[in-house]
Amino acid sequence: MTNYKNNLINNIPILAAILRKQSRKRTSLAFFFILFSFLSGYTNTSYPDTTENVLIINSDISIKNYSLAHTGFKTVIPNPKGEINLGNKWKEKSETEKIIRESGPAIIYCIGIKAYLFAQEVTNDATVIFSSIINWRRLTIKENTYGISSELLPSMQLTMYRYLFPKTNKIGVLYSKEYNEEWMQQAREDAKDIGISLVGIPINKKTNITSALKKLLKNVDAIWLTSDPVVLSKTDAVSNIFQQCNAANIPVFTYSEAFIDAGATLVISADIPTTGKQAARLTLDLLSRQEKIEKINTPAGSHISINLKKVAENKLMLNAEALDSVNQIIQ
Amino acid sequence: MGMYRKIKCILSHTRNHTIPYFYKSVFYKRCTYAILFPTFLCIFLFTNTLAPCAEYKYTIYFYNPETNINNFASLKKEFDLYLSRFGGYQFQPFSEREIFEKLISEKKDGIFIISSWHYKQLRENISIEPILVAVSKNKSTCRRIFSTSRIINDISMLSGMNVASASSEDYTKNVLIQMFGENKGAVASSIKILSVPKEIDALMSVGFGMADAAVTTDSSLAKLSAINRKLHDTLKQLLISNETLLPIVAVPKPQDENHKKLAKIIKDMEAAVEGKNKLSMLGFDGWKILNASEKEYLEKQ
């Protein structure tokens, strides 16, 4: 029998009985809740009336971007054959493998790298479509692999820069020849088309980024921080870039919201729900055996975050009309 | 003993460091009456005076299937901030049509910003009255344009195309049926709509090869022309829709004083820089009172 610390409650038998009853109820509810969470966390597989022979494998649905891609996909294909959330238990894979083999999906949609690697390991014949993977070029792309990249085209980003900041004409980029020479060449040409001059300084692993950036800052209206692996090789290098730009009062335009707190003025990234929808469209095209299907598609939607405080600090001229295109305003 | 003497007595006790137990308990008791009670009374009176200001009076309910607005958090934050200067008004955007329609039929404590197309569908069943229409570049109307980078000789060639649009799928299909003509309904229904967040995304996705065509407003095409002429020139404007009214402000019938006050706040937004910036987030420059022909358009089937 439970005795409550508050003696007064024990002195009133009816009250004590009610509380004990409630406590039992809460315990059993909590038990079922934990059991449900455990089961749904590991293999959240449902087999409703299937409309498409498609299986979704999510690396971890508790991660916001993975969840958004998942939801985006389901707005187009609401009843896939199954849905698996690997969560943090993906290494215990035998049961999940069994589920995949039994369901025999024609197409597996993989959200995130964990899901992609898992699918590649457990299945050979199913077509795999991926999204939410940074830098897909590092993957081995098989004949039956398709995907939506996470990186927007440079021309899309430059067009947005021009739209939001029409007076920002000279943009500087640090890039590594090893990874991004072609990219830089293309971006320069795209920039020219919209009246932006892209000033690039090539760097390598031995280059002193601080002095390269110092040189660049003297000559540009903004810095475009791209996902170049050499430029972003160390955390210190990133904070140093922001510190230098801040000291020179030059805005940083970049590709990931992770840089907002570091002091980025503008972030343009792929809109995640749209990549999920694109993956679903690609799935339907593959299922209907359409010809001329691009293996890797570029994101069609953008997500824009702007820090208005930094805009004011950097004395940038913002096109107020373009505010209807901004998803997140930071004041 | 008067209040002044009581406090003096308490303080004199506190100055004396050797307070016997009896006096201590008296001290705490007196503190409760002389200091804490008036403090609580003040807090109570203060919060009650402020309560009417903190309470939300009326709400602006917003739903627009013509735009795929997904910056709800920013919209709500910015509009609430702007509206707070006029009292306890708030802004509530919606992404789900069904939820919004249920609400609009029940709620009388606010006014509605809705698309003119949506109003036409609702007006039979819901008692609301349109009063203002949005204005962009001095125009209260727009046209939708079907742009593609492909060479199309016949509408049937559009069958099965991937079309990017920043409007809802329902709305885009409706525009396509109207553009293609009633007898080409099969072509319109075979079109696959890719919903993107912004009209500029829809146009860029055609220009850069992620979609076969886009349905956007004429003003978005004009914007693209100003930003990226080369990209704009790769797009062929294949079909143009009829002119439609921009979104409207509607109030529940009968109107009360709060509806009128809130409508005036919305109407006056363009006069203040901050208000104008908030309107830009919705894609408008301002509002104007509906004229007779615009009212007639809204009442037409």
C-alpha cells in the first residue's frame, strides 16, 4: 500500500484510495506509452492498403529535416507499402532486414545517409532514391540509384542574391581547386548573366585562410561561404572567417542555417519538404517507367533565412518586395 | 495600533539583534500583514488593470491557396508585433484549408484575409462580406501565366508534364482547366503539380530543368525579367489566364465596432514603413476599398 509523504492524505482514506487508483492508471498508461514508443521507434512499419510498392527508410525521424522530407514525400504518396525509422537502433538490423525482404518493395526512398547505407547493404534489386544527403558525389551511384541532391544550383542562389540585394555587385568566394574548380567556373559565368562579379581566391590545404580572406575582403561587397571541404576543414577556420567578415563589416551569404548563430546575414538552402515531394514525383515516374529520367535531381525549392539586424549593420540595401520570398526573419 | 507604529515597532525589533522567540513570531506575523499583504494587493490590482490589454481582442485569420506561404512562424511573429501597438490583436495564418473553412464558419471574433477564388467558393455557405482588396504595383488584379522552356505546338503535348507552382494543387489545377479550356480537362488532370515554396522557385525550376513548366503570376515573371533576363528569355509564355482579383479582406456579418477598428488597422498598414514591410511578406503593397465592379466580380459565379 502506498503511503503518501503528506500525512494528511493518509488520514483521509477516500482521497488516498483515489490517488492510488490514479497512480495505477498513470503507471499502466506510461507502460503502454513506453512500449508503443519503443515499437514505433524501431520498426514503425505499417502495411495499410498500399497504393504504391514503395518503402520509406528514415535515418532518424526525430531529426527535423528528415521528418520534413518524410512528410513532403507522403503529401504525394500518402500510403507507401511501409515506413521504417532507423532511429538510433539501426545496428540491430536483422529484424528490419527481414521486414524489407518480406515486403519486397520496388522502390526504397532513403532519407539521410544512414538510411541510404542501410538500404544498399540489405537490398540489391530494389531501386533506391535518396534525399537529405550532404555532398552525394562521395556516394557510389549504382545503376538503380536515383536521388535529390541537397545543394541548390549556384545560379539559383546567385539569382536570389540579386533579388534580395540588388546593389550587391561583387561577391567573394574562397574555394579549393581540388574540389570546386569546375563549380567556380560555372558560377562565374552564371553570375555574369545577372550582373554579379564573382571574385574567387583558390586555396589548398596549406593556404593561410586568414590572409586569403583579408585580401578578398578588401575587394568585395559580400562573402559567399560555400560547402567547400578545404575551406570548412576546421571549426576554428569557420569562426575565424565570420570574425574577419564581422570586423570588416562585410556580410556572409551561405548555405546552411547552422551558420545563423555564427553571424551569417543570409542563408539560402534547399527547401526540405520540396525535396521530399520531388523524391515522390521521381518515384512515380520510375514506377510508370517513364523514359529520360534524370538520375540526380537538383532541389526545386529554396528556403531563405535573413538576419535583418545584420542587414542593418552591414548597411545592405534590401529589396523589401522580396520579403515575401523569405521564410525566416531574424531580428 | 496604527500601521505606521506597527512598522516602526517591527523595524525597532529588527534593529535589535537579540530577538526573543515570542517577538520573532510576532515579527513574522506583522510582516505578513504590514508588508506582504499590501504587496500582494498591489500586484493583484496591477495585473487586473493590465489584464484587458494582455487579452487578445480580435484576430486576423489568413489562408491563401494561391501562395504556398510556409513562413508561418515569421509571419505570426512579425504581424503580432505590429498589431500589438494597437491593442490586443493577433494574426493567425493557416496552412490547412479544411481547418480554415471550419473556423471561418464558426468564428465571429476576427476578420479574414482570403483569396478571391476561395471567397467565391465560400460565399454561398458562409455569411461574410468582402471589404478590401490587396494592391500590388497599383493593381488589384493579376493573371496567371503558363511558361515552359519546351516547344509546344498543341495543348495535348502538355499531357503528363511536371508543372511547378507556388499555389495549392487544387488552385493550380483549377487555373489549368480554365487556361486549357473545358474540353481539355483530361490534359489538365494528367499534369503533375510540383508544389514549391515561391513563385520565383517555380520559374527557376523550369529555367534550370527541374520542371517542364510553371504556373505563376505575371508580376513574378516581370520580377524574373528584372533579376535574370537570360533565364526569363528561355521561358515561353504559352497560356494566359483570365484576370483575377488579388486576395481580399472579408468580415463576418453583421460587423461590430472591433471588426471596423481592425479593418482600419489593416487598411492603414501601408502608411507606416513597418506595416508596409509586413504586407511585403504577404506579397502586397497595400489595400483598397472594393469598388462596384470588383464587388460584382466577387459575386459572379
